[in-house]
Amino acid sequence: MARISSIGTYHPAKIVDNDFFAAADSSQQGIEKYFTGMKERRHADPIDESGIFMGVRAALDALNKADIDPASIDLIIGCVVPNQHLCPEDLNLVANGAGCKNAVVYPLHSACSSFLSCLNVADAMIASGRINRVMIVNSNHWVGPMADHDSDTFPIAGDGAAATIVENGGDSFLDIEEISCNDEDIFHSMQLKNPLFTGKKEIFKITQIESVDNERLVSKPINVARTLLDRQTLAPDYFIAHQAGVGMLKHWMDILELDESKLRHTFPLYGNMMSTNIPVTMNHYIESGEIKRGDTLLLFSPAAGAHYISILWRY
Amino acid sequence: MARISSIGTYHPAKIVDNDFFAAADSSQQGIEKYFTGMKERRHADPIDESGIFMGVRAALDALNKADIDPASIDLIIGCVVPNQHLCPEDLNLVANGAGCKNAVVYPLHSACSSFLSCLNVADAMIASGRINRVMIVNSNHWVGPMADHDSDTFPIAGDGAAATIVENGGDSFLDIEEISCNDEDIFHSMQLKNPLFTGKKEIFKITQIESVDNERLVSKPINVARTLLDRQTLAPDYFIAHQAGVGMLKHWMDILELDESKLRHTFPLYGNMMSTNIPVTMNHYIESGEIKRGDTLLLFSPAAGAHYISILWRY
């Protein structure tokens, strides 16, 4: 099986504090309590900090930190959101820019849970003996396309990128639980449509649909992590999740019956960076020395779509 | 390891013959000889035959053929091209429409090679013991978005969908060879841009770039299949590839030094359906009785991006 040998990140230079949104209406009917806790977030420069640029910078950071030859990467899996190029995708240019000349590129999009879906695939690909070293790249520059629109979700959105190198040797993967609710209501309640079909630029938005209540949007997804914990004798050292609000993270801790001291997040610093949140948060607490080799991490992400995934991973 | 237990397809009702393109200029400077051999192709109805609709129909066909319970599918991997929904993606609605209520959905996009990338991932995921049954769905409705544009690539484009069920038990996977050329010239020579960034609808097009000659576009990719064959003592029974022209397929046979009697394709019937070509062609010759259980298939696809992949698979 595999282990994570390095995580690199890129954060845009522009820090935006809450005052920027004084005029914005960030209320979510009935669920605003879950979205609180923002202090600042990064906004990528629409010209100089594209999703490709940030992905390359995160990839180079990961390679440099562990002194890994870019040519030794066998596979790059991940996603740039939104893609400037729909077919082929931006991720190919990330591979090129980072000098990963021997890496094949598999773009895999499962919205906010993409990092965990990719970690699952990376571990399985290595376990199958086919490849030795995978780089998962998640790069999100979604604020720019939203900036000229009003959006309830905009204030919590942040830009940034992470690159996670997973390689042969180790037994980090401990367990996984994932489900898809395959539910049209949930699907249409969170949506970025393709302007190729709509004829107009649209933004990712959360639409309050009568049949989709807070229970279904916030509480139900964490059941995958709950199921996983219930069959494990191993208690996790830390809980790291996709972050759309501090209230939501604490609500999940309650359902998991985990002590709040196990929660690690970077929501006040970076907000909701879609699939980039988990590797960025892991990296933050690895760099600070809090997360050490051998610690067990309960990772969890819900995703628009809707995909709920939890992985127990020994770092 | 795994085996393919069922392939289902959906072909739009509307058959379009060459006369339709009497006024169209389908010449590709210097490489027109590779693109010949079209007779007819299918065009999806833009309203009634969306990528989602066709994907569902192909999925139901695959499930029905082998009398497989939709609830037994653990994972749906594949792509709808182009996506009507960018995040989350159309594939989630295919899962929903086909009743695969327990399937998680991993959209994976590597252009024309997506089916083979997915077959690789599906086999590895099953080999890792994590899951038992995967459905690969490839659905392409790219003609519609192109129809109001002039395009050199339009006459060879066809719409359609395929669903391939891969499950535990069997030793079908024999070998793989894949490379990425990670080359900006190749990347930009074949492109569908995101109108979210360009502000205008654009189509997938092949742009003749001076530095990209026929050698690089047509001849170089097949080297992965050549490398694979050179290390195998096993001679394939059939060669099935992504199809963009009969001339190109025959050219590849020459480079592989395979007898033309081993070539199987459906280009005159369906044209270039991107990642859907290989499963559609496999299904066509399985249904006709030519491809039998135990036959070895050399599968190959180049992809815009550029990803070149070849898998030796015992059906």
C-alpha cells in the first residue's frame, strides 16, 4: 500500500477580510449558523493566478519539499475547478508546467470530495502494483468567475491549490466508507451549469429547494464517517473535513461524538476551497508540528452531487 | 482481478449520411487521408437525446443484458462529453436515472482515451479488494453544440453512449502501456475551451499548429501499443482502437505489423464518438459472435491532451 510523502500548497497573495463583504448578503435561509467562522480568505488574481498556475506552484512545492524528481511521478490525478479548458483539461498543463514528463493525467471530478476520491484511487492504483508514485493536484480559482455576480456562497469561497504526493511503501490506508445519494433534488440544489448549453455565464450556487432541508444538506452526509468509526476500534487522533463553516464542523464533531480537541481546520484563514481544503489543512498542521507521522486522521467530505466519503488514514 | 460482464449501448435514431456534408469542407491539411472511410453517423436530438439520457439508456441496456441489479453497482466511473453540468457533473444524473442507488460516482475525463483510463482504474479498484462491480459510462453528444458552427472535425463526429460493467472474478487484464506527452503544442492543437472564461461558445476543434506534424498527431501515439506488443509473447486476436478515420486505423496496423484481418472497427457506421468508440466496437463484434470469451483484444487510444494508452485485455 501507500503513504503520503509530501504535500505542497499555493495560496494567492491577496488576503480579503470580512469588511470586503459588508454589503454582501451571506445569509442561507435557516442554515446560516453552519456557515459562520470566516475571518479571511484568498482571492486569486484572474490573470496572474490561474488554476493552472496555482496547480503548478503547489506541485513544485510538493516536489521540492521532499526532493522528488518530477520525472518520477507516474500519474497525476485531480482537478482544476473551474477548468479553462474543458477537453482536454487544465490538469494536463499543470503536469507540463511542473515538469512531470512521465506522468499520465487522469482528471477526476467529484466536486468537494475530489481529493478523497483521488486518494482512494491513488492508493488502489499503487496497491495493484501498476504504479509507484502519484501526485494528487487540487486547484480552485472559483472566486474570479463568481466575482461579477451576487452570490450567497461567495463570501465563504476561497482560492488556492494543493499537491499531494502518494507513493508506494507504507500502510496509511486503513478504511473507507462512501455513499452516493444519487438524488436529483440535492444535485440541482448545488450547481454550476455549462454555459455551452445555457448560453450565459452562471456561477456555482446553492439553491434552497423545499425538499432539501438542513438535515439532508448538513447532517446526513456525516453518517459515512459515523459508520466508519462505529466499525473501527481505532480512535482517530484528528478529524479533518471539507470546510464550509465552523458551525458545520462542530455539528459534525457532535454527531461523531468526538471531543472538539480533535478538530483541525483552517476555515478562518482560507474559507471553502472546495476539494483543496483537506490537503491544505493537513499540510498546515503537519508544518506546525501538530500532526506527526503515525497519527490517524479521520478525513471526511460531502460533495455536491452528492457523494459522501470518509477515509481513515495513518499519516 | 476483473472481467467485463456486460456492455450496453445507445445509438441516436437519426442516421446522417455523407450527403448531409456535401457543402462541408472536411479537409485536414496534409492528413485528410487518415480521416477517410465515413459512411454514416448518428446525431443526437438536442432536446430528447441528451448525454444524460443516452448514458442512462446504455446503462440500462448493460444491466438488462446480464440481468444485473442496478443496486449492485458499487462505482460509476466515466464521462459525459460535453457536460451540461460542470460541478457536479452529468454522470451523477446517469447513476440516478439508471437506479444505481448504491454507486458512488467518479467522473474521469481524459478525452478520447477516457474509456481505457477508466478500465485501468476499474480493474485496479477491484484488484485492491475495495469494490466488486463497476460500471464505466461514456456518453458523447458533442455534435449538437458544434452544429451551429463550421468545423473541420464535424463531419466525422458521431453521438452515442456505452456502458461497460466490470466485475470481480477473472483475469482479463493482461498488460498496459501508457504515456503522456505533456506537450503544450499538442494540448492547444485540439481544444474545447470553457465559455465561462472566453465569454463565447466554442467548439472542439483541431487547429493545425506548425510544430505539430502528422508524425506527432497520428504516428507517435501508437508507439505505446507497439511497446506493449514487443514485450508480449501473446499475439492479440483483434485490434480495437479509438477511431477518427479508417486510414488512421490501417496506418496503425502497419506500424504494429499486425495483419489487417485483426482490425475491428465501426467507423463507417458511427464515426468518431470520442471515448465511446472502443466499447461500442467491442459490443458490435461481441453481438455478431466474432469476439468470443477468451479472445485477446489489443485496445488503444490516443487522446487530446495528450494521453496515449494501450491495454491488452482477454475478453
